Amino acid sequence: MLNLNDLSLFVAAVEHGGFAAASRQLGIPKSTLSKRVAELEQRLEARLIHRSSRSFTLTDVGRAFHEHARAALIEAEAAHDVVRQRAAEPSGTVRLTTSVPVAQQTLAPRLPELAIAYPRLHIQLDVSDRFVDVAEEGYDLAIRSHFTPLPDSELVQRLLSSEPIVLVAAPRYLDAAGPLQTPEALAGHDALLTGPMATSWRLDRDGETVAVSPRRRMTANESTALLSAAVAGLGVACLPLSVCRAALQRGEVVRVLPDWTAGRVMTSIVMPHRRGQLPGVRAVVEFLVECFADE
């Protein structure tokens, strides 16, 4: 059985036009290179090269051998690439946790694309609005929505999006309750609030801040429920833009006080540092970045 290393040295000598040039390119002594090619000729029992102090030419059998030897090296490299690509191909199980709104609005329509792209990758999605201890509970990734920067921790953080929180209401509600021209006018309007303690909104416009206290009409700690109530004409809701974008496009709700926002909500990926090095985890992270960028 021929040694692929010897084939490689022979091909290098041929393609560089001699042992001296090949030895410089490969960083090995000329004498070593010449000796290895001579040993190859002995095993083949054939002269491959006509040697002289002034010339380096192939014999007829040497030219034929060079053609096949070069092809063999190309195939060997291709075989190596297959193994490298297989090892780097995303595979295994990636445990991902996220909130209900993110799962419903962003991930549910898109996750099948990821599964089709990487058939050896198994996504295990846990949907929960509770705070998850990523490292302690063995998750690879968590998607978190937050209103202020996340605290420093041992987890790797990557920002996915930052969007305004806007005021929306159904056209029929505004037709019945009257237009809203200033934040102060909200005191005379019905509001859809996020919890019993959330009795006011702090609105901002170019650095100008106003606190308003609308009338409480309904309370829910879930964005989809608040949006549905707004579409039904129950009052004004304060929601992240991504939550109400489709309803805005359909005309089911309209922006109220469009120059004002109630802050911003950021969405980030967090993960243990060691997990981020795995091909499967990297593939999911890049997919999530693409999903949120498309939004």
C-alpha cells in the first residue's frame, strides 16, 4: 500500500519543478525529499523521474503516475472535508426557553425552517413566563425580554432587538370616546393595564417625560389578551410594537399619540459561555438573530 505522504511529496516535487523548489515550499530538507521519492520508486519498481544536476523531467510512467497521484490526493482531501463538515454540522439537542409572546409571535412560524435546514438538530423548546435559571436548569439558550439592560453575569448576552412600547386603540373606541391630542387627555380615557399595581404610564417624547393615570378598564398580564381587548374597543393599550404590528397593519387598532412612547423593550439571548461554542447552539443563535432582524 502506497503512503499518501510520499504521493504528496512526489506531486509537490513535480509541481514545483524540482526538489530544491519543493523543499523550500514545504520546509523540509532537499535530501529528505529526494530520498523519499527514491524510496517510492523502489516500491513501485519504476523510474518516475530523470534526474541530473541540470534537469528534472518525468518519465512516461512518471507522467501517468503523477496524474493519478494528484487525483488521489484531491480525493483524500475531499474525504477529509466530508468528515470535517460532518463534525461541524449542527446536531444534537439544543434546549431553548422563552416567554409565551416570543414563542407565539416569533418562533412558532419560523422554527420549522430551522428543523428543515438542520435535520440532525433537535430543538427542545420550553415556553414559560417564569424566570429560568439557565445554567442551573441545564438550558443552552434563553430569550429574555427586558426594559433595562440585563445585569452583568457569567452568562453570555446578545441583543436581538430593541423596540418602542406604543399606545394603541381601536378606531371605534376613539370614535366613541373622542380623540386624544395630549398625554394629559388620557386621564379621561379607559386603559387596558398590565397588573393591579400598574395604575399609570410614563410617556416620553424626545426626552420630555409625562406621567399619566388613565381609567382602569381591564387588567391582564399577557400582551395578546390586552391587544384583543384593544381590538374589541375596550380602551387604550400600551404594548410593544411587535405585539400590535399586525393589528395596526390590518387597521384593527391605530397609534394613539404617535409621537410618544412608553419606553422600550429589549430582547436578548443569554447562554452559558461554554454552550455558545457548540455548532448546534451557534446555528440556533444565528437563526434567532435572523428571525428578529426580519421583524
